[in-house]
Amino acid sequence: MNNKTLVVGLIIVSLFITALSARNGDIAWMTLPFLAYLLAGIWQAPSLEKLSFSAERKLEQTRSNGIASVDVCLSVQNKAAEAVHLFVYEAIRAGMKIADGELSRRVTLQPGEMTELEYSFTATRGNFSWRSIPILVSDPLGLIETKLLLPAKAATQIQPTFKKFKVIPLRTYSTLHVPGSIPANLGGSGTDFFGVREYHAGDPLRSLDWRLTARHPRRFFTKEFEQEEIADIGLILDARLGTDLKIGEENLFEHGISATASLAEMFLHQGHRVSLLVYGRTTLNVFPGYSKMQLHRIMSCLSTAKVDSEKRAAVPLDLIPTRMFPSKALIILISSLTSEDRSLFLRLRARGYQVLLVSLDPIDFAYPTLGQDATSQLAIRVARLERRLQLKNISQLQVRVIDWQVRQPLFPLVRNALTRSRGQQR
Amino acid sequence: MTTRKIFFAISLAAMVLCLIAGYGIAGQWIGVVITIITGLGWLLGLKYPLFWLPHICLPVSVCLAVAGCLAGSSPLLMIFGSGAALAVWDVLLLDASLRSSSPREQTRRYETDHLQLLALAIGSALVVVFLGQLLHFQVPFLVMIVFVALVVFGIDRVWGYLSKYRLHS
């Protein structure tokens, strides 16, 4: 029963009661148009047994990024032998922003006739899936409505938008013994000169250092080149509630997502082995891997990443499962940090990981909304000092720290932090 | 101007004229003033399709018709006025629900079917009322009580019928 039926029913009952209490036949007559209206609706209501529909939901893209819009087409066909009156509508999911098109329509479908509803939507990121198309079958007056869910499965994934970073000459403590692009501090085949050693049987003649051999009679020397290998990189994105900040439509966590996606794309493009951990009350992880498939896995993981809900207590960063990262890997933590997070860095360094902290600056992010009076400015100054002190404490553990003000480009900061010489990093 | 807008204008004019004529003949000018205000309320409902406005205007119009009947105005005009108010209310809700739909053949067909059934239901009811008033068909009070009892028991059957139309997935 919908609102229309309820209103008409209430008026009929009220008129009857008034007619009885006033003993006025004219008021009783007044109910007749309302009764006729209600009965016409009941009389024309479709029989559920005779209804038959086929439905389909088409998505232009099953995977997209936040910039492009996704086109959706819903089609419902009447397969019954009689005409039906329908209200077709779309169930909008949270996070969808409708860019164009029609989300609902009232139609009368003749037997075999089809109606289509087309719209396009955008979203920051996320997985959107539907199982059915909801329709309301009713009489022409819309009094007796029946909701039907027509099976029509479809799903699309909106991956986070990210900025493509240029390739940077990365220097890491340790490398994987797989040919790659990072100088591995090991002699072997490569392009850069590494050193000279005495000739071993089997060395190719073209690698002989003829000048040195000429200076030392009866001894041969071979030139060595520096091997180039790939690095093991672990990305950790902090999704704890305490580290997120929302100002209007903008969200600090989304900047973290975008930075993680950019870093993952850059490292995988260079051929490195990358893993991801989204850490919160519920963790999401992608185990180490290479190639475009790994990038897709990481993007899928990032599209579903959410900040912890407010109802749950914050978890300490110290509980991060570091075992999922290979030993001596380069770990990049993307977090705005809380005051108790220093111990994690101590643990990571003790286990031999090389650590880079990309710390999103929440004070700078919130600054436009903060007060400009003297007290507020003093509070901002104190908060900045506290944050600077915390970052300095962390950097004393031989952790590279990037204090990222999210409105600034991240790439130059990452390049400067990761291309220092090996000696400086240790 | 779409068909439903024409239908709305005719129904509104009929409602206002019936009620004004009824109150005017009886010399109850306050009723005339309230009718005009209600008419403006209906027009406001067309311009700003708020959910609650039509649902307020319909009971007000019916109350006006009932008050007119009780105050001695012409019952035929009052009944016609309340019937026209029902038509205005329905067309207003129809307009609100079709506003987001693109003007396609299928939607136009829905609109036509809706308006035809509405006109048939209210028109036939008003003809029956007119004939009933013309023939001075007096229902004895006891018969009326029996009729009401039948309606009350009938509600149970109608409720059972309506409960079948729940969610079917």
C-alpha cells in the first residue's frame, strides 16, 4: 500500500464517520468518487501470475578510473501477453555521482515491448555491483503497486586516480637477484664499470682488461660491470580512523590512496616487486608480485580501501604484520601518523628493513578551515612543532621522512628521498 | 501545454467554481475566501512539487466540501467540488512523478491511460451522484448502518487482496 492509497482510504473512512455522526446522507454520497477511484485502481491492478519480464543491465566499462564516467543501460522487456504499467528505477549506490541521464521512468509497455534507462555516473573509487533491477508494477492510477526485483547482475570497479611519476634511479640496501634496473653493488654483467679482478677460466675474451694485463706479465685481468637487479618494495597505507581528516568534500585519506597508487605504478613500471598492505582495523593486502597484473591487484585493493568506522577503537600501528614483507625490503609507509607510532619504525629498522615515511601533513591540509585569531594561530604553531619533533625523532632511526603537504607535488620529494647515495642512506 | 496540465487546469477550475458557487449561493463568504486560498495552494503545488503539499490540499478541500454540506450549501456542488479536488490531487502527483521522465511514447501512453481511468472513475461516480441527487434516493439510516458494516467487513477482504501485493523478488 502506498501513500496515495493510504490518503484515499483515510478520506473515505473519515467521510463515512462524519456522515454517520452527522447523520448526513450528502456526505456519504461524497465518498462515492473516492470509492470509485480506489476500486478502479484495484480493478486494474495486474495479476502477479501473468507478469513476465526480462531485464538486462549493461555497463560500458567494467573497470574505470575516477576521471572517466561509466555508462549504464538498463533494459526491461515485457514478456507477458498484456500491457503493464511500470515504474523502472535505478538503485543508486553510495559514492555514485550521476553525471547524466535518467534514473527512473514511468511507462506503459505493450506485450514484447522494451524500455531502456540510460545514465552515466562518476565516482572517486570503489566497487559497484548490482544483482537486480527494481521495478514497481501498478495499475494505471498507481494505487496498487508491487515491487519486483528482476535479476540483472553487473559490476564495475572505479580505480583511484593517480599521477604518473617519472622513473627514478632508486638505491636500496638490498636487491632481488633478478635482472632489473637498480645497481646491485655486485660484479657481473651490466653497463656500468664496477672493477677489475683476476681472470678466471671461462671469462669471455672481450672482457679482458688488456692494459692491466700488459702491465703484469703472465697474468690476466678481467673487467667487471655492476649487476642491475630489481628491488623488493612494500607499501603500507595507514587507514586508521585517527589518521584521517575530512574537510568538506576533500579527504586526507584519498590523497594517501592517490600517492600509494602513483608509487605502485612507478615501481611496477620499473620492474620492481611490489606488495601492499592497507592497515586499519580490517587489513587488505596484496602479496609481492610484478607486472601489470600486480598493478591491477593493487588498484583493485585500493579501490575498496576504507578508513575504519568511528564505532571501532583505533588500532596501534605497531601491530602491522611485517612478516608479509620480504626481509631487507624497502618499506614505504604512507600515513599522517599519530603520536604513538614511533615504535613501529624502531621495529622495522631492527628487522633490517629500509624505511621511507611519506607523512601527509594534516595541519597544512586543515589550515584553510582553522581560525585566524591569535589563539588558533598559537595552537597551530604548537601542533606544527609537535609534528616536526615527532618526524625528527623518527628520522633519527635512519628512516627517510617526507613531510608531504598534500597540495604540493609528491614526485620531487620522493625522488630526492630515494635517490640519495647508498652511503648517505645507511 | 501537456495533456496532464490541461487536465489539471480544468479540474482545478471545476473544483474552485463548484465550491465558490456553493458557498456563494449560501452567502458564506468566508468559505469563498478559503476556497480561493486553497486553489492558490494547489497552484503552488504545481509550481513547487513538494511531497506534502498535495496531501495537505486534498483534505483541506474535502473538509471545505463537508463544511459546506453541513452549513447548508448545495450538496451537489460540494460533492462535485470534492470529486474535482481528488482529480486535481491525482494529476498533481502524476505530474510530479512524470517530471523526471523523458517525453517518450511509452511515458505518454502511461499518462493517457492514467488520465482516461481517472476521468472514467470520477466521471462515472459523479454521474451516479448526480442521478442519486436527482432521484432523491433516500437511504434509511438503518440501511446505511448495514451498508457501513458491509464496508467495514469488506475492508478485511480488500486488505487481504492488497497484502498479496508485497515485495516479490
